[in-house]
Amino acid sequence: MAKVQEIPLNQIKRPLPRINDPQKVRALMESIAEIGQQEPIDILEVDGQYYGFSGCHRYEACQRLGQETILARVRKAPRSVLKMHLA
């Protein structure tokens, strides 16, 4: 079961590099600044470490806005699940 919580941005590892659409990031920045983050990103928690594979545009928008945390749906998972995401 996933738990929604605020996670410090600097604790989220993003092992797969992504290229974001700058216009989408700007639009999200405007929306988040005006009404807050509406949809949490999905995070895997493996051995106490947080890994993000989705929500790249929201993550970058929050980063660029200078936010320290991001709303995330956290799902605890074993290393085997992390390895599948990295394959």
C-alpha cells in the first residue's frame, strides 16, 4: 500500500536521466505556485532510500521553484523491484 507524504527533494534519487519538455515544466511551475501540487509523484522506498522514476516534470518544477519537499506516493519495495526498474 502506498502512503502519500512530503519527501525532501534532495533525498530522492533519479537513476534514469530524462529530458523534460521546458514548456510543460513552466506550466507546472505556474500551476504549483498558484494552487500547489495537485498530484503526487510515485516513489519507491528501498532500504530507506527513495527512488523516483516518474513525475519528472513535477519534480523539476518543484526544484526550480525552490521547494524543499514534494508530495509523493511512497511504496516500499524490495531490491528486486528496484532492479526491474533499472533493467
